[in-house]
Amino acid sequence: MTSPAPAAPARRWWILATVSLTQLLVVLDGTIVNVALPSAQTHLGLSDTARQWVVTGYALAFGAFLLLGGRIADFWGRRRTFVLGLVLFGAASAWGGLAQSGAELLVARGVQGVAAALMAPAALAIMTVTFPHGRERNTAFAIFGAVAGAGSAVGLLLGGVLTEFLSWRWCLLVNVPFVVAGVVAALVLLTESRAEGDRRYDVLGAVTVSTGLAALVYGLTLAEESWTSGATLGMLALGLVLLAAFVLVESRSNHPLLPLRVVRHRARAAAFLLQAITGAVMIGAMLYLTFHLQIVLGLSPLLAGLASLPITGGIMVTVPFATKLLNQIGPRRQLIFGPLISALGVAYLSFITVDGSYWAEVFPGVLVMGVGMGFTFVPLQNLSLLGVAPHDAGAAAATANASNQVGGSIGLAVVTALYVAVTANAADPGSAQATVDGYSAVLLAAAGILVAAAVVAAALIGKDAMKEAAASEQAPLLHVG
């Protein structure tokens, strides 16, 4: 067994910049099309259901294939997988940006998600082996987590600017030059690393988890029409059965897609669950806030993007304090009060009205939400991967990302069903008041979800979680070359 030769200090930080840039692309592409959706819907003739799948399709493909992507990174090589994912992501972005039909756009978004499923776990695994421990690791993961956390809000802003001054198509085409820069940097800076030992792929595990997640999310999407229909109940049941089968397969496999030892540590399991919860809020609920800004308040795409900027500002301002606190008090307290602060901000947003103003009803809420998310994202990425053996770095990184994206897919499907139910049962279903009542219900539910996140952190993360996770690290099984 061999361990990687430590990268020179300056080189390590350039590696951090490279993987952070690509992680930003992966995360912001979950939301960059939000502001552009009304324009794209009109231009391509998308139905309201198809409009949702422009967002859901990306997140679902991303989440469903992440575990396989993580194992490909571990076995085939993290550098190779990272570069392949970048190239495929750039090609799919160009295809989507040039799409001439709604079907083309939806397929391109799905391919983007698959490419992101290769890039993201490889990037996190590269981070794990580049910064294995110590204060530098905390700082690096704080920066990486802040970039990932701000990506959703940056996507809303960038989407607004591009849609306003160019076209909705540039919300996808803009990825191409960044992909080229990422590929060049990766080829120059990164050395290859991969796991030693058994490199057989768990095909049955990949099939059961991918189809199980797809069935579950599709079933929740069908619930928009009826929770009790045969199709809805059938897809939900199929999804749960397949996911249960996945767990059984993994427990018996000699080469599991997701080694259960990765999720058995209580604090790490809590971190994965918190990733899912934050994904549900950042991907699901924030889409409806964007609709409120454009459809109800009448903001242009540019102004709607700018209106989300306080989220990014709140995260960025908080990061230095959150990083310092992580070194002093550990992750538990931050992962309790961070979601609670965000919950206050989102609960405030639920009081939006038809004739309200942005500055009175939206700005304070998104700013407070951003501050809370800053305290949440900084420790979350670190805790998700701390103490994981290098042999499992890709699988653990994939699980962290999959939790976020699958949480976003499920969250979007659930809050959409809630929105449809509230507006359908309103006194005047087609009115602006009914629309705003639906948005308010979605935001209030998101606040409750964030409170649940704080409860999960309090119950499952111990005071010495970082030390416990680090102590559980297994002997390294890493090959570099």
C-alpha cells in the first residue's frame, strides 16, 4: 500500500481553487435555470409539469448516479473521473443551451446530472486526500463548503443577469468556458489517485439504488395530482422496495457500491441526513421564492437574481466566524443553531403578501437565511468525510452529494404537491392570493424542515464528533500514480 506524496503548500491551494470552481458549477446548475424557466418555458412550449422537470431532472440524475460515480472515481482514478465528468458536463451544457425543443432540454439536463455525478465525488475525494487532517483541512473544507453553499444563490443571480441581457440559453452555455479552464487546471495540477484492492463494480447495487430513487421521486411528482392514485402509490412502493433491496445487497456484497461502514458512524450519518434536508430547502423551497419574485412582485430576471444575493452575502460574511468556531467548539453547536437561524429567516418569508414589497417582506428573510446557512455549510462537508478511509473517499463523497441532490429532488416534489393542494383548495384557485398562499405554505414547511435538521443534529452529533470520526479512520488503501 502506498500513500500520496504530500502536495506542495501552494499547489494544494491551487487544487482547492480548481475543485471549488467545478463544485460551484455543479451546485449553481441546480438553480441557475430557475430564473430563466419562465422564458425557456415560453420559448420551447413547456408545460408546467415539464417546467419542473428541468430542475428535477438534473437533481434526480445527479443524485441517482452519484454512488456509482463515487466508486468509478475510487477504482478508475479520481483525476480521470474528474476530467471525464467535466468534459461530459460541458458537452451537455452546450447541447441544452442550443436545444430546439423541450424534450432536448430535458434530456440535456439529465446528461448534465450524470456528468455532475462523476465530477462531484471525484472533487470531494481529491479534497480528502489533498487535505487529510489538521487546521488546513478545516480551512480548506470551510472554503469548499462555503462555495458549495453559495452556489445555489449564485446560480439565481447569474441566471438573472444572463437571461436579462442575453438569453435563457446562456444559463447553460456559460458553463463551457469554465469547463475548459477546469480541464486545463486539472491536467496540470492533479496527480492520479485510486483505491487499491478489489475494484469490481457492484452492478446490482447501482441498478437498485438508481431505479429506486427514480421511482420514489417520480411517485412524489405524481402526488401533485393525487396521493391516493394507483400510479402514485405504486411508484412510491416500488421506490421503497428497491431502496430496501439496495441496503440488503450492500450488506452482503464483497464489493459494495456504498460500504455500510461509511454510514454506520452516527455523526457521519447525521451529516448525510442534514445534507438532504438543506438540499430540500435550497433546491425545493427557493424555487418558489423565485417564482414569487417574478410572477407576483413582477421583478425582471435580473432583479430577481439580484434579490437572491443577500443569501450569498450572508453565507460569505458568516464563513470566517464559522471556520473559527469550528476549530474552537466543533460542529455540533453550529449544526444546531445554524439551521435554527435559517428557519427563522424562511419562516419570515412565509408572511409574503400579494401587494408586499421586496425590502419589507423578502430581504430580511433571505439575509437571515444566508447567515444560518453559512454556519451550517462550513462544518457539514467536513463532518461528512472526516474519518473515512481513503479507499472509501469517493463513496463517502458521493453519499454526501447524493444526500443533498436526492433531498432536493424529494423536497421539490413534496413542496410542489403541497403548493398544488393549497392553491387547488383556495376560495379562488386562479387568483394571485391563492398563488401567494401556496408559496407561503411551501416556505413555512421549509422552515419546519430546518427545525427538524437542528433536532437531528442535537440527537445524533456528539460534542466530540470530530475527534470520534477522526479516531474511526481506517488504514489508508490508496494508490497514486
